[in-house]
Amino acid sequence: MLREVLAAYLRRVRAAAADPEHLVICTGFAQGLGLALRVLRRAGTRRVAIEDPGYDDAAQMAAWADVEVIRVPVDSGGIDVGRLAATGAQAVVLSPAHQWPTGVVLAAPRRHALAAWAASADAIIIEDDYDAEFRYDREPVGALQGLAPDRVIALGTVSKSLAPALRLGWLVCPPALTRAIAEEKEYGDRGSPVLDQLALAKLIEPRSVR
């Protein structure tokens, strides 16, 4: 139930190309990133780029997954895609809607350049969509995943919109990676709490207006 409700929400609110069949429920960003990195490592990824400055825990989790971490500068337009392409990275972790800690939004030309880079380099983008609903200075931008669903793993949680204590998140996966990520999750902890998932689905599900 939660996957269907979340997919509809992400399509409606984040302009994501979200299919319930390719959505994996996890316990939050940390677990979701760990799942994605381990699956990519087994698939042959050896070098992952992260934003500089950026979320240092992402670098630590990449190290635990036994991949080399490369830092790519961020400026007023977001991550420098040209410098990313020069690194030889096979994946990148970034927060395009609201970069942490600078707060910049990945500029539209760079979004398209990033999607083109991923396609030409056979690379994967891991999108941290951690608080995109909270925008007060402009209209929220759509998820990068909507531009390149075959190349983007989009991670989201309710830790900001509801409460950190509700340990639920999700990965919107490229079809080619869904099974491997779902199996990694299953073997890790046999699944996230079902009652919590049902409660979250009820909170998200649109109510009819009377």
C-alpha cells in the first residue's frame, strides 16, 4: 500500500517518474544510501563522486562500501558537471533541490548536463531529495529523477517533513537495479515495520474534499 501511495505522491508533488514496482521502502537516508552503494559496488562501481562541500556521512558510507570517494566542487549553480566528468566517477551522490550545506539549487542547464553525463558514462546519479518540499523563496523544483529515471536512484525520507523518529524512507530505483536493491534490503533486515508503513500511507493518501 505505501509504495502505491508514495509513487502517486512523488509523481504529483515531485514530478518523479515513480512506479510502485520500482520503489523500495527503507529505514531512512542512511540505509537507502548504503543499499545503493553496496549494489553498485557489486555491479562494478569503484569510484563515487560527492559534493564539496557536502554531506560528510555520504563519504563515510561510500568508504564502508569499499569505493573510492572523489569530491567535486559546488558553486552557485550546483555541482560542476564538467569537473565531475573529468574524474572518471561511475556514480555521484548529490542534493540537487537544496544542496547541503550551501542551499543552492542545481541549475536547469546543469541538470540536463548531469543526465547527459550519466547516459554517456554509463553512470548512476544518487539523488538525495531530503527536504525538497520546504521552499519559501521559490516554487519547489522537480526531482532530477524525472529527467533520467533509468539513471537516477532517488532517495527520500519523512525525517524532515514528519519526525526523525519515524524511521521510514524510500528509493525510487532504475528498473535495472530494483531487484538487486530490494534483495539487499531483504537480506539486511527482512523489511521495514509494516504498521509504520500503513500509518504513513494513511497520512500521505489524499483525502476527498467534501
